[in-house]
Amino acid sequence: MSNRREQIEAAAVRAIKRGGLHSVSFRTLAEEVGVKSASVHYHFPTKDDLAKALVSDYTAQFQVELTEIGAKGNSLTYKLERLVDLFEARLRDKDLCLCAMMAAELTALNDQTRRELTAFVATAEDWLERQFEQHSEELALDLTASQFAQLFLASLEGALLFDRIDGDSVRLGAVRAFVKALTG
């Protein structure tokens, strides 16, 4: 991937996290990166192409982070707390999950980008489900691993969104407390 393409993607991610995909213009991205608008279109012919690429790259990076968490910890508590850490880091940086921001504009996205968002959610939920299955003896709830994965990811995303409103991490702290209560 070219350095220019990476710069354009980074500028686009920042813009989307600030104001959503609808607020992104190729002209503004070009100005921020210091190129002509045609250069942005060279790498991403349409806004749909840009959105799809961003979600795909974000999902790939998230998968790397999940793999690292899984490789470093042996307990469910450790793994879930590290996942909470990822979300808290985004909050500290006054950031949001790119895919959550894109999901808020779902009706404006094309089918390819929607499929990429579905892949992000599947990546996160599948990883969580595997962790809950591997560590089922540590769980004290009568839920399927799939239900618990869906619930936990939704809790993280929701806590991040609402904690952003207040500028603190009270809800993410509640998720962390839940992890400790759940796994003892």
C-alpha cells in the first residue's frame, strides 16, 4: 500500500469518526493530505470504495489485536479485560469504533460496505464466542456462547458511545466489573 493511500485513509478515518461518512469529501481529504482531489480518486474512485476499504482494513487490524490478546492470556478474565482496554483506549483518545460510526449510517452504505461491517461484527463475535467456549467453566451464566458474545460486544460498543457523551468511562468500568463478577 502506498504511503499516500495510507495518508488518505488515515485522514478519512479521522473525518468519519468526527462527523460520519456523510461529512467526508474527497476535496477536504485532498487538502488535509496535501494532494489534488484527483489523487484521492486515483486510490478510491468513489466514496463507496473508500468506505469499503476503511472497514476492511479496520477489521483486519482488529483481528490482529484480538489474536494478540488471545495469544498472551490464559484466562477469560484476562482476555475480556484486554478487550475492554482496547475500547477504553479509544475513549481516552476521544475516539470511536470506526465500524460503529459506519453502522450508524448503514442506510447510506452500499452492499459491499455493509458486508464488510457484517464481517467486522462477525470477527468480534466469533472471537468472543471462541473465548467463551474455551473458558466455559469460568462462566456462571446460562447463555449460549453465541448469545454471550453478542451481548458482550453490544455492551462494549454501547458503553463506548455513552461514555463518550459524559467524557468518562463509567459504563466501560461497569463492563469491567461485570467481567470480574462473572469470572470471579
